[in-house]
Amino acid sequence: MIDEFSGLTRRGLLGAGAAAAIGAAIGGAFPKSAAAQSDTTDDLVFVNGRIHTMDGKNTIAGSVSIRGGRFSAVDSAPPPRAGTRVIDLRGRTVVPGIIDNHNHVVLMGNRPGYHVPLENASSIADVQERVAASAATIPRGAWITTIGGFHRNQLVPPDANPRLPTLAELDTAAPDNPVYISESFSGPSTVNSRARAFFERQTPAIAVGDEGSIAAGPQATGRATLALRQTLLTFDERKRGASEALAYGLGLGVTTHLDQGAFQGTNTPGDGAAHEDNYTMHLPFLALRDEGRLSARLRINFLHQDAGPDLTTLAERLKHSFKFFGDDMVRTGGIGEFIAAPGPTSPFTEAAKLVARAGWRAEVHSLSATDFQQEIAGYEAAHAEFPITDLRWVVAHVPFITEPWLNRLKALGGGVSLTGWRYLAGTPEQNGPPFRMILNNGIHAGMSSDGMQIAPMNPWLHMYYATTGVNARGRVINGGQQITRQEALRLYTADNGWFLREEQQIGTIETGKLADLAVLSDDYFAVPDEKLKRIRSVLTVLGGRIVHDEGI
Ligand SMILES: [Zn+2]
């Protein structure tokens, strides 16, 4: 049925090879066509599906019609007019396009090399397969890289000792391409022989162990990542990376990203996976937009970490940028996920006042057992001078937030962004967030990945953790705080519209909203828990355009 679209969907931003690599990275399957932004939007009608609209009544529709880029009818397909394409879903589950309200897709798009996400790998053999699939589709000698987004905990059975792949294993997978795989922000890393030769040629040589290991930290992994950035990253390479990062998300059903910035890059070995230049890293994405090749919606937060009381960069940003400026594809979104440098002498409250006075949105993250207290108190101090009740300020991650503090944030009109990043390396002590308590509280809540360094982007992994409380080692670490699948999906769709101030536009399948949806590989509501992790999108629609298509 879908083959008739392939002319449309194969055009555009990815070569078939890159698309195949991405498809392989997602689930081992090779999609028939690449993500693309077409120049026309025909009417589309989906029939015979289980379409979870996520409207206020949790309506499950059988059909949905799209006209002019928006949903035009739900469960009442109008008579098709000339040019209408009818797609038989054959019982497949459909959900609204996933909104990731806090991630770092811009960092992912600026990685050096052909980036192979390993967040969905579940064994060393799986890593080898994905690396080999990438090697088969890229130029001989081109770099295959994975920088962040996964953890060794995923790669071995629960009773085995977690480890990264070895040099020999990576040589087997890709003998003709250098391979560099780096965990989290700053390693450790592992390489194959061709990559080792490159690193040993650096001055001074970067030490690579017999097994292919490069130590964590600035003197080893930091130097290695820097060398790759300085050697490989041209603007065209960044554009390729940006389009592949968005295409990767589309293969998982993610149609909208709220990017939360980077640590300001220094061009030194101290830079980790999360460092980039906050002033230029969006440009490859904006170039794609200008060329009509942006395949997903991007919302941009600006991250600022001024340590001094004059708040130099934040003040300049607020003076010279427009808030909530852009269009349905790209829009600025606020200040975050830092508004000031962290630490005991942080000018946090003054920064909050500056943001409040300018009428911008603020978002900060909480990781410790106490940091949210200073943050919410700082929000309150700003609110006392410049009310923020309508500005939708957010505290993200909140693994240890308590209900009294949640109520204080709620009183400010604020919300919390929840993530399942503890899935990768969490423990019964380092667990959370308290999903159940937060949903019962009723504060505005949404869900996000915080991918791509310390967490995966894959929303289905996060929904797995939110609904089971189980980490990558198969251990229940968040008992008593699990939520239902319906609740988790609602956080990732309908409830996330609020975080973007776009709840009238996206997040549900309702007449008049932008036509973003994902046709899933499996029934999210019926599969066993472990299969949640393998869900992907087989067909993704953005604004009425098919932007990812593996065939239904
Ligand atoms: Zn983040």
C-alpha cells in the first residue's frame, strides 16, 4: 500500500544508504525509504487502524483524514477527492507524533563522523551488527562514531559483567572503517584498529589499550573526541549529521524536539560529549530549514551559565533575541536548561529575575536531593517582582522532588519534565523520578528523554522505565512510582504541548491540529513489557507529509 508513496518519500534529505544505517540502528530493519520533506502535501486518509488520539476522552478512532497539513476529520472519513491517498493500516496502532520536551538533538546533529546510535543495542553482537550495517552504507574509510546516549549496562545479560566492545570485536564488524565508541559525557571509549592507528598518530599519542580502550577524562577520551571534531566537522558534515539525527527520531515516532542547549565549547580536551558552541550549533538545522529539508519540528532553548553578577551573556541574549519566535518548524522556546552557572555562589536568583522581567520561559534541571529547593526558591523570588504564573517555568528531571516543593512550583504556574534516564545506570538509591506521586499531585507534567549523552532519545525506553520501574540490568529500582502506559504516552504527547506553549497545535490527533502522527511497529498497549523497548515507528507523518516510511 505504501509503496505508491516511495517516489515522494525517497526524495530529499538522506541517501538510501544513510537511511538504511539509521533503520538498522533503530531496530535492525532497513526502511524502504528515507525521511524527506516533500514539496507538496496531498490529502491523506488512514483507515482500519487503532488510532489513539490522546484527546480528553482517550478516544480510539478507526480512521483519520489529513488535509492541508492538519487533521481534517477523525473517525468520519469524508468521501475521498481526487489526489487523496488512502492508507490501509491493517489494524496497526497509531499515536500522535511524539514530543520530546527536553533533549539535546542539536548536539547529536553536530557529532563528528557517521553517528550510529547504540541506545537500542542489547548485546555486543547487536553493536557489531549496527556498526557493520553502517559500514556497508558509508564511504570506505569514513569514521563510524557513537558518542553518548547508551551505557554498557545494556550490552550484557544481567548476570554478566558490563563492558564495552573490544578492538577485536569492532575489527570484525568494520575492518575498513575507523570506529570510535564513547560512553556518556567523557568516556571511557573503545576503538578498532583503524581508529587506534589514527589516535596513536596524534601528538602526543593518545593512549589506546590492547583491548581498544581509551580512558575516561580529558587527557584520553577528551583528546580523542576533540581530534575527531577538529578533523571531521565541516558545515556540510554537520548538516548531514543534523538531518540524520532528526531522521533517527522520526524512526522512533519523535516529530518535535525541544532542544536544551550545550555546555559552551572551549575547543580544548576539557570538552565532553555535551559541549558545543551555543552560538553556531543551530546553524546546520537552520540551513536545512532554509533548504526545505528540515524533517522534524525543532524548538530551541538558549542555555546560559554566567557565573558573575552582571550575567553578561544572559543579559545580551534577552536584549537581542525574540522569545517564541519562528514558525511551526523552528521556534525559540526559552532560557534553559541552565539560566546561570551552578554552585554555591550562583547568581541563580538574579538570573531568574532577569528572565522573568523579560517575560521569557525558564527551564532548569534538578539532579540532586536538594538542588530543586534553591531553584524553586529562586523562581519564587523572581515571581515576587515579576509574576511568572503565565510563563510556564519548568524544573526538569526531578529525581528526588518532594510534594511540598512540587506544590510551591505548582503555585507559580510551573511544571516538571520527567525522564526515564535512570533506566541506563540507575540504582535503588539513584532512582526516581516519583512519577506516581507527581501525576497524582496534578502539577503540569510532561515527559522527555534528556538524550543524547547520559540518556537515550528513544521515547519507548523511557516509557518502559516509567511504566515498569526496571533498569537496563533488569532490576526494579523505582517501585511504587510506576504509571500506566496510557499515562506515560499522554505525558509524551498531549501533556507536552503545554511545555512548548503549543497545546492547541500539537500533541493529539484532533481536527484542526497539525497532522503529526506515528504508525507503530507493535501495539504499545498490548505488547509484553520487554517488547516496549523494541517499538519503533514504521511510518511517521509530519504536517501531513510522510517523513519516515518503512512500509506498513
Ligand atoms: Zn538536558
